[in-house]
Amino acid sequence: GMRNILRPQLMERLWNLDLDALSDTEYTRVRENIQKPDFEEGRLRTSGQSVYPLAVYCRGVAEYLYVARGNGASAPPDTDPVAAPLFNAGEHLTFTPDIRRMSADQLSGVEELTVSRSNVASVQFHGVTDVRGVDFDSVMRLEVGEVLVYPDARAKPPKGQGLNKMATITMYQCWPPPNERVHLD
């Protein structure tokens, strides 16, 4: 198990890893493992000094492979591929209603869209939202303790357009810093 992985040769093996030479089976195993609850950021941060950076590296490898191999959610048959939202690495996100199954016409007016990541956070966008062509991988980041929408200000549309609108954010696995007083109103 774990002791075999953490041998002294680990750094050399990671340094010499040829990501493009990984088999489909190895790639699938990486993708499946990083989606398990034990791989969630909150748990990993408390697992030990060397575990968290290694896990971040593994997640980066998985994301690179996902994009490099041209994977992504395909648009439903009746959806205009240009208007379809982009999901690439965002399969860990859940959409309510399920925009992955909507036509271009439906994507232009999604009511009360909620984007969530299990046990991490959810963002409910109020009112009607046009998600045609929204690249969820580049405009949304849901991590333990952090929710970002349009982290690159240059990509942010005017207020009221796209995801730049009123929303309710719910975060899980978040606690106040140690020695801070919490006021419950």
C-alpha cells in the first residue's frame, strides 16, 4: 500500500514521469482516485506535511491529462456546440438544473442555477442566467475555504451578465481561525 508509494525513489519517479506515456487504465485510475472523498482538500491538509503537496501534484497531473487528451463533456445532440458551456475538468461540479442536458435555447435562460461541489461549496445564481459559452473551468473555482467566480478580472463580464450577478454562496468544511471569537447572530 502506502509504504510502497513513499519509497525514497518517489521524487525521482515523479521527476521522470512521462505524462503522455500513461496508459488509459492508469489515467482512469488517477481520475477515479482524485474524486474519492478521501482525496478532498480539507482532509488532505490535515493528513500530514508531505501528503497535501503530493495530492495537489496528483490533481494537477489529472487535470493536465484530462485537457491534453481532449476530454470534456459533450454537448447534447440538440445543442449548438459553440453555445454549450465548457466543462473540461469541471466534472466534479454539479449543476442544478442540469445544464449539461439543455439545448442552446434553454441555456440562454437558466432559472436559479446552482453550481456545487460535493462537501465543498455551492453557489446559487439568482434569477435567470445565460450560460451559453461559459467556461466553468476558468471562471469558477470551488475549493475548501475558497469560492472564486471570475478569478481573472479581465474575463469578468459587466454586472448582471454571465455569472457576474447576485448569488448565495454556501461553504462546507470551513471553520473560523483558531483563537477567533465566533458571533452567532
